[in-house]
Amino acid sequence: MENDFADQVAISRSISNVPPAHFLLKIETFSSLVENNVENCESLEFDAGGYKWKLVVYPNGNKNKNVKDHISLYLAMVDTSSLGLGWEVYVIFRLFVLDQNKDEFLILQDAMGKERRFHVLKLEWGFDQFIPLEEFNDASNGYLVGDTCVFGAEVLVKERNKCKGECLFLAKLTSASNYKHVWKIENFSKLEAKLYESEVFVAGNQKWKIKLYPKGQGVGRGSHISVYLALADLSTITRDSKIYVHFTLRIRDQVLSKHNEKKASTWLSTSSEDWGWSTFVELSYFNKAENGFLMNDVCIVEAEQEHGSGPQLKIRIGQDFLNSVT
């Protein structure tokens, strides 16, 4: 059975003033990742050696590996559907973090130069305990300066590819950022269209809307009401950007306040503009008068953003930004 790097004894830590050949990930306001309990942050895809990869950062450590007091950092292989059955890719790679005080990189890699085997059941390799949080958070070490840090990856292949970069910006929220949008739907039983949308509202500096399918859609078609939160203005988001959102969708019980609600945390983008539930509430349960969801043929739907959560994370993408961060 293969073990992750963190289970190996021979891990090499070295210093270099040469940036990684393939990818850099810059994260601004890193503390917001921690404060918003973002489990992990996945970078954009980048090319190396004819394959596609991404960096995965766990700002509070990988809880699936019982990691505490460390940052976990991994290289993950993506877009493998075209590789066919039984594929294997052997890789030697190095992961980086920038010391901004000295303008040099701390590099972690297998000390023996061992190849790591990526395959359909093992798409991710890296370091469970990449760097202790105490060491990382100490500004005198240069890894986190002005709440900004830079990670990198180098997949050792024959050709040196053009470095692609990403800048992650997280806006801090205050109690004034709390927001709840109420959508009152009248004559609910007479709704005939498949899809209804609320008026546009603003939260976290983004425009949003609620999408409701009164007769359901997808696996909920004909048996459930389907409800989604959606981005309302995709023109404010670049093609290579995405937004992290933590939200609650709710259908109010107008009698006993035993509301039907669901919570979610997810990334939205121009290619994935909404998130919700096709089986939000069963129609037979919704239509029972004693449950209070439909009173005088009025249904009340709410979307709520909680203090300390999204939608407030934006990823801004920039090509060839290497000189601006090193």
C-alpha cells in the first residue's frame, strides 16, 4: 500500500531563489480562509508534461488525515477521462512556499527523488504536514506577510512550460454584511411555468437571485419543489474567476415557524452559476395545510447570508504574473 509523503521519513527541505517552473498560487487575506472555515482551496488547472494538474491547499490542515496545527498541500491530477483504462503516470514533483522577506522559496520534495504513481485510485500526492501553522503565521519567517502568501508547484518534466498564475482575494465580512432576502410568492397553486426567479438582490457585492421549480426538476421532477441560489449577473465575473458562497435557503412555516431549510458552501463561476437542491421539499408535504408552507396560497422563500461567511471570496486570475509576486 502506497503512503503519502507525510508518512515518509525522507523528506527534503531546501531553499532556492528560483521560482517554480509551472505554477504559482497567490492568496490574499489568507486569514479569511481560516475564519470562514474553508476546508480546502483548489487552484485552477495548469499543464505540465502533457497532463493537467492543480494545487490543493488545506489552510487548517487536512482533517481527513487528522492533521492539526499544519497547512496541508497537495498536487492533484485532473482531467483524466481521456487516458483510458489502466493508465499510470509516474511523477517527481516539488511544492513551494515563498519567503517574501528573503525573496526565496522553501521547497519540499521526496529526499530520495522517488517517483510517485498517479492512477485512477490515487489522483493526489503531497504533504499532510507541509508547514506548521505557528511557523507559517510568524511574519518574521516571510511566508505570510500582509495576510498574503504564495505557493507553487513544479512537476519535473522535460519541457519547461509557461508559468500560469492565480490570485485569490478574500474580502473580510463584518456584522453589517449579514443579509436575508425574502421572496413572497402569491397564487402559488396557479403557477404554470416550469421555472420562476426572484427579483435580483445584492449580497457580498454580488447580484443574486433565487430559482424555484414549483413542480421540481431533475430527480425531483413531479414529486418535489426544487430551489437554487444563482448568480444573477455573470458579466461581473471573468471566465476564469470563481466565488465561494455559504448560504441558507428556506421555505417558511408561516404557522409554527418550523421552517424547511438547507445550508450549503460551494464555489460558483460562469460555468457553474447556481447551487441548490432538486429535492428541496416533497410536494405532498409542502401542500399539507398544517405544515404552514402554503397559507392563503402564499409561499415565502428566503435566502440568507450569515455573518462571517460568503458570498465574499473572489478568485482573480492573471497570466504570467510571476514578476509581480517574486
